[in-house]
Amino acid sequence: MARGDTTDNAAERLHELGAFLRTYPVTGAAGHSYISSAPRSAGSSALPYNPDAEDRIRACMQEIADHTLAVNPDAGPLPEHLAAYYEWMWENTRHAPEQDQFRAEVIEYRQWLENCLAARDHETVRKQVRKQACPECGCWGLMWLPARRRAICTNRKCVDRDGVSTTLSLARLAHAVVTTRKKSRQARAT
């Protein structure tokens, strides 16, 4: 999911997550909630789905807004549509220092992975994990552990002080992927 790749990106995954949750709504004791970028209200037009997912989507939007406004306080109004948040972030951080653009790319990639998992698309995450070398040892033996929601290095020598295999959270994996991309771009530029 390289920047500019239109086949699969975080905005599309966030939108797909909303569609998935409309298709498979939560019923019973958990109740119903509504898709909206506005605060919840009793008179909202109803599209029932899992309220935990609504909180997750709102957290994604909030994280993007917080980062963008910290980098560029004059960023302007927040987008009305959910899918426009990532483009808004990139538009308003394009002149930011490199470290802030790096952080924005990490946020986008991590949220993309999280959105895949929220929509039960473990296969996409597994494929992305397999494409990445371990940031600790550099070997290409990362595997996805769906039950733990972590990547694990299969190199038996890549262990911590207690002898436990190196594992990566989605945040650490996203950081490693974006770092690899950055190094690749720099190598191609020379």
C-alpha cells in the first residue's frame, strides 16, 4: 500500500469497514449504533452496526485530525466525509518536516492494517507481514499470528533477553514498513 497506490489504501479500508458492519450488523444485547461523522444523536438516520466499530472509526478520524492539526494548526476544517480524512491529512502536511510526514505515513499504514483486521481480512495482513523483513535481525521470516494480533520472527536467534522470539505489534510493524519504504526511496533517488 505505497503512497499513491490506488488499489488498496487506508481510506478505502475505512469505508469498506463501514460497509462490512452494515452488512453484518450487531443485534441483541449490544444494541445498535449509527454511522455518522457527527456525534451520536437520537434522531440520526439509522444504519445499524457494531458500536465498538464506530468508536474505532472515530478514533482513527481523531488520530488523523490530532496529528494534522499538531503539524499544521491552520489546516482548515475537517472533511465532511470519512474517506477524505487521509487526503486532508496529506494535503495539510505536505510542507511539514520530514519526521511529521513519516509519522503520518506510519499512522495511515497502521490504521490500514487495523481496518483490515476489523473487517476480518487476516489474509491481507498476513501477506503484508510476509513482505517485510524483521527490523531486529533483518531476516525475511516474519509470520502473522492472528490470535495475538502480532507478527513474530521465525529466526530462532532473534530473541529477547528471556529467550522469547521477537514479536511486533501493528504499530511497530507499520514503523518498520515505512522505514523500509523511506530507505528504498532514498536509494532510488541516488
